[in-house]
Amino acid sequence: AQSVTQLGSHVSVSEGALVLLRCNYSSSVPPYLFWYVQYPNQGLQLLLKYTSAATLVKGINGFEAEFKKSETSFHLTKPSAHMSDAAEYFCAVRGANNLFFGTGTRLTVIP
Amino acid sequence: GAGVSQSPSNKVTEKGKDVELRCDPISGHTALYWYRQSLGQGLEFLIYFQGNSAPDKSGLPSDRFSAERTGGSVSTLTIQRTQQEDSAVYLCASSTLLAGVYEQYFGPGTRLTVT
């Protein structure tokens, strides 16, 4: 069975500060992992995905995530937060015909 | 090009009524997914269609929920005898056969409120 756990339903950072959103996974098979972003009243947009190639994955808008098998983690980071990064972020793991999503982390950026 | 569209964007219904939610996938996308986003519960998979294959209905929460996909394109999610716990945002996504779950494109969702 596959699942992901996102630690922290709300994260606040100051503009220009490091963004760190945490995701831990559980998978009975080698995992394929994803981060999606959802802006208000919009659908989800793929930020990046890990598909067993490089463990450090770079995505859009300056985000990146590192797959760490020993820690079963796939945390999302961005060196410097922008106001436009305020949104809800979802971690997900591949299932047979779908993705299993975490409960989401709402990121607030303080000016 | 056009993305995934869903209608209506908002739906308010009384408990016990039936509702139909529509999804228009991206042209040429053979795979279509429905998810439900409840407050504080992330996204829950409901059903998956791929071409003319039998759909994967393993995520449907009860027999009050059903979905069909006509002509391999538009899909309708039907909820019969709605209950208050059905209140949620229903999201549709589509992808190409090759990309599958690795590249899903999501619509803006339909917010369903059951009073």
C-alpha cells in the first residue's frame, strides 16, 4: 500500500526566507513521488516529480525536492520565498491507476 | 490550448437530491480521473477511465456514486441521494496514455455543498 504524510498543515515564512515543506512516504514498491501546488480556486499544478532517476529533482518556480530512501522522505524546498508562492502544496505517491495525496500544507508568505 | 474544464463551478443541493458533475478533458487525453477534496483530508481517488477499458471504480465510497464517460471524452460523475458528508470539491484530471499518472492535468473543480 502507498501513502504519504505531510507534516504541518500550515507553514508561515517571511518573504525571502527558506521554504521547507515536509513529506514522508510509505510504499511497498519503489515509489514515484510528486509535489503539486494549488492556488485559490484553481486546480492542481504539477511542481515536480521523482521517477527513480536523480534523487534531487528540480521543478518549476525555483522549487526542488530530494528523495531520501533512508528517511522515506521527499521534502520540498525553495531557497527564497516570494509572495506568489502562497498556496496549498500536496505531496503524492503513485498508485496503480491514480495518485495517493497527502492532506496538504498551506504556505503563507509574510511580507 | 484549452485545459480540463468542469461544470458547474459551484453546486448547492438539498440533502437527498441527485447531482451530476461534468468534466471535459483535454482533447486527445485518453485517461480521465475523478478525485474528491474534502476539507482537511487531501484528495481522495474516486474513479479512473482509460480509453475503452473497464474503469477502475475502486475509490468510489458508496453505491450512490457512479460515473460514465461517453465517447471516450466527456465524463459525468453522478451522486444519488446526496448526503451532507458528500460536500467537497470534486476534481477531474486527464492525461495521455503515455504519461498516465506521471502527468495529470487538473480542472478547477466543482464545489458541491449539500444543505
